[in-house]
Amino acid sequence: MTEETLFTKIIAGSIPSDKVYEDEEFCAFRDINPAAPCHVLIVPKKVIPKISDAQPEDAALLGRLLLAANKVAEQLGIAQDGYRYVINCGENGGQEVLHLHLHILGGRRLSWPPG
Ligand code: 5GP
């Protein structure tokens, strides 16, 4: 049985969300507390708690995650002006949800470095 997380519930639809993309491996939905005008989370349906938990057999999945994120950024209309991908890892990385996800942030000029 797959481990249940906040995001498996969102993917299953038992917690409502504003989904913008879904395929057999990934689901993308708008962040409930957006940090930019466009803030979407893209989540592998396979539960990998943290990026540091990824194994060699996840290499292709991680590559496809980036390619799917590129497609979502294009679909959201932020690709031309540019955007940022973020993966938070663990406590110091500010990770709140232990189900690997990539933040797609865009729609305004983002500052660097992050705080
Ligand atoms: P993390 O800090 O783990 O990298 O990011 C978790 C993200 O999930 C946060 O940006 C937070 O706003 C978002 N989030 C938390 N709960 C929910 C929810 O119930 N629905 C949606 N759409 N986003 C959520």
C-alpha cells in the first residue's frame, strides 16, 4: 500500500485543490499559500519523502519530473519570462510536506539569494 500524505490526498481528490496538470506519474496544483503570482507544486505520485531519499532507480523519474515541470511552466504562460524551480529538503530547507515536490514559481521578478 502507498503511504498516505497530504499530497496523495490532494492527488486522489479527497482534499480539494486547483489542479493544473496530471499524467500517470505526476500531478501539479496551485500552492494554497502562493509565494509568487504563479506558484504551482508538481508532485510525483510515487511517494519519495525527501529528495535526499531518492535512489538510483528514481533517476529517470527525477528527469521526467523536470521535463513535466517545463511543460507545466509553458502551459501556465510563465516560460518566456522565466521562472524558478525549488525543492526544499528537510528542516533547514524549510520542507513542510514529506512528499517530494518541486515548486514552480513565476509571474514576477524573483529576488536572489533567498532569505
Ligand atoms: P514545502 O515547504 O514542503 O517545500 O512546501 C509545501 C507547500 O505546500 C507550501 O508552499 C504550502 O503552502 C503548500 N501547501 C500546504 N498545504 C496545502 C494544501 O492543503 N493545498 C495546497 N494546494 N498547498 C498546500
